[in-house]
Amino acid sequence: MLIADVDVLEFGLRRWERDGLVRYYHGWWDKYLKPEQKAEYMAKYGRPLDPFRSGIGVYFDSIGRLHIDNCPDPELYAFLERMMNRWYGYAYLQYVSESTELLKIDALLAGCIKDLKPGFYQIRYDGLVVNLDEKQLARVRRNGVVGYDSRNKRYMIKSTQPRLDEILEAIVKDNNARIQRWIEKKRGNFLYEDLRLRSV
């Protein structure tokens, strides 16, 4: 079950509140469906597959749990769950890139990467180890993000590799004071190569 970050939901969805009940509705989930999926649902259940007419509700609650209510079709339920996971991944990256101070992953990992053999790399920090091939490391460099959310005073990390996320979490925790000084010094003019972290 997907549990989303509420700040990301506030960023990507409209908040609905009544009598203390808070929900973040994803009201355009039907856009993910092909015409044949809609036609099949209509034939099977006798009503159109439309967010406002089918009775299906797709929303996140106040702590970020995903809910898919009144969906009688198990295949459609599983499909919507997959689509919400994809949507959230995209929304998370958008939030980090637009609402945080971005840190370059290469700068954070400087001194922690070594070549294992051609096309394979090992990243080691403070007893944590992850091995990545060339394609995985390229994906991290292309799609991975680390941002500092100054409003909530926390780091948001999504490297595309869960085990590497643990290493990045340890690095930013150990180097928080230095990173904060760097953010203040370089705010609005990021020179990533100036970020010098303890290498292990």
C-alpha cells in the first residue's frame, strides 16, 4: 500500500477538507485508461468509467495512504494502484526539483565510488555498500535527486536505487552542518564541485 509524503500531495493535488476529514483527490485518474478499458467496464458494470459518474474514488488520506474506493473490478483496482505509484513517483521528483535546494549526487558521492571492474562500480560509506553497473549508475546520475527541504528542515532522497538511498541518507546526516553552510553560501548560485564532504 502506497503511503505518500503529505507535502508532495499538497504540491500535486487539491486538498479537500470537511468536518476535520482531509483528503487529496486524484480526480483525473480516468485519463490513464484506454477507450477499450472504459468500454469493457461499461459493458461489465453498466455504468461509464468516469470519476464523477462511476462512483470510484481515488484519493490519499491525511497521512498519505492511498485509497481506491468503490472499485468492483480487481484488474482495474490493480491498474489504478500501479498508475498512482507512477504518478506519485513523478510528483515526488517534481516537488524535490521545484521546492528544495538541489544537491548534486556526484558531489555527495565523491570519494565513495570505486571501480570494481569494467562497467561495474562499488559505492561504500560507513559500512554501507551498494554495487551498480554502468547503466544503473547512469540512471542515478540522470534521474536521481537529493534535495533539502528548508521549510520542513529535511532531506528528500530518491536516487532510483533503494540501497543507494540509505547511503545518501547517511552521508547527508553526517555532513549536515557542512551542507547547510554550503547551501547558505551558494544559494541561487550552485557550484557543486565546491561541496567538499568527508570521504570514506
